[in-house]
Amino acid sequence: MAARTLASAPRHIATAACIRAGHVARARCLVASATATSQQTSVISSVPAGLAELLQSGSKLTTAAKTAWTQFLRPGDTVVDATCGNGHDTLFLAQAVGPSGHVIAFDIQEAAISATRQRLEASLPPGRLPRLELHAACHSRLQELAGSGVARLVVFNLGYLPGADKSLITSTATTSAALEAALEVVEPGGLISILCYVGHPGGMEEYNAVRQICAELKPAYWATSETRLLNRPTAPVLVLLWRCSEPFFGRRS
Ligand SMILES: C[S@@+](CC[C@H](N)C(=O)[O-])C[C@H]1O[C@@H](n2cnc3c(N)ncnc32)[C@H](O)[C@@H]1O
């Protein structure tokens, strides 16, 4: 079994993924090496695609998030980046939805909005650019500015920009309001992806608020999950919320 074989690798990274959908709860624990040696590569090739990428990336959950986005997005989709920062994630999303797509991005910093525009315009020729809508605004205004049921994917990369002013950071109150708004903005069948950073002051409180909102969602309409590295307690946590395209059969709440 892949998990057993991976346990013999020299450096150990533990990854746990729990999927909670109403009364159905599943948890998996896999142990793997952070370094992809040839022996490990052959082991990794036998595990599911998304997990293999996670292991080969050195267990970066930013990579796991992008794998999930790629699996969800189709050319022409509308996508929201709720914290665009320097535009790295926005560019990735723009490439995924292509020129027929629509990218809506938010950041409270004017400089971040400019950096995002510049990155996209420098990286993609005009014919490859999706429709771009960049808002220098708090993401708590997401529904007001993006509309309801419009986005295939809404992504949040919480916290602050590395190397920038750490006081310009997401906060529990506005992140909670923005997530409540995102629940309305995402279309049926769509996904909300949140990377929560728990290692800085206020980060754990913000993450707990995200979890609380997830825990209260009706399981007939939402499936929620979190992925975290159990042996790196301050590493980011990836929270995914999938809005079901129709109520799960047989569930009443
Ligand atoms: C971790 S960085 C995002 C990194 C970005 N996704 C990238 O690829 O470069 C978090 C960003 O959230 C922004 N931010 C903080 N509070 C916000 C709010 N209330 N609404 C929108 N953006 C916010 C910060 O200005 C910062 O640029």
C-alpha cells in the first residue's frame, strides 16, 4: 500500500486530509519524504495525481490548492481572486480560464492591484488575456461587486504579502464577511479555496472563524474539507468548500 511504502522514506512529512459531508466523515493519513529521490518518485507515481504533486512540491499546500483549481476550472469560467497581492495566483487563474474567461480580483492595497495588472499584462499577450476586473476594495464587498452565483472558483490566500507591510493583513471580521459573501458568489458546482496561515498573531483566530462557518453549512448543499501538515503545526491549512450542483440525494439538512 502506498502509505506504508512511503513511511520508510528518510525524511517524514505527514499529511492528513479529512472530508466532512454531513454524517459522512473520512480521514486519511499518508507519510512521505519531502525530497523526491528516484526511489520515492516511483512510489509517488503510484499515489493519486493531486497527492503526488503535493509530495513532490515538498508538501506545499499552495501547490495542492493549485491542483484543485486546475481540476475545477474550464476555459471561459469566471473566477475570483479575493486577495490578489502581487498577482501570482491571479496569473495562474487567468491562464486557466483563458481569453474567454473572466477574472475578478480584490485587494485593499492599490499597489497590489497595480502589481497584479502589470504581471498579467506582461505575462500574457493581449489575445490571451481574459476579461480583467480589478477592485482596490475589501473582499467583504465581494457579492456587491461580483454578483451572485457567477463564479466557478473563489480563492483566498489569507495573511500578508511576504516582504511587505505586515499590518496590511487579512482579519477575522472581514475574512468572515468575505467568506459569507463567497458562499453566494460561487455558482452551483463551484469551489471556494482558502489558504489559512495560522503561524502569525491573529491567524489561528481567523482560521477558526473559517472553520466555524464551514461547520455550519448544510451538508445537503456543501461539502467542506481541510488539509494540513500534522507535523508542521504552523504551516498553512488548505480549506476547500464545494457547492453541490444539486442537493445530495437523501440528505434533508
Ligand atoms: C498572502 S497575500 C496574497 C498573495 C497573492 N495571492 C499573490 O499571489 O501574490 C494577502 C493579500 O491580502 C490582502 N488583503 C488584506 N486584507 C484584505 C481585505 N480585507 N480585502 C482584500 N484583500 C485584503 C493584502 O493586501 C495582501 O496583498
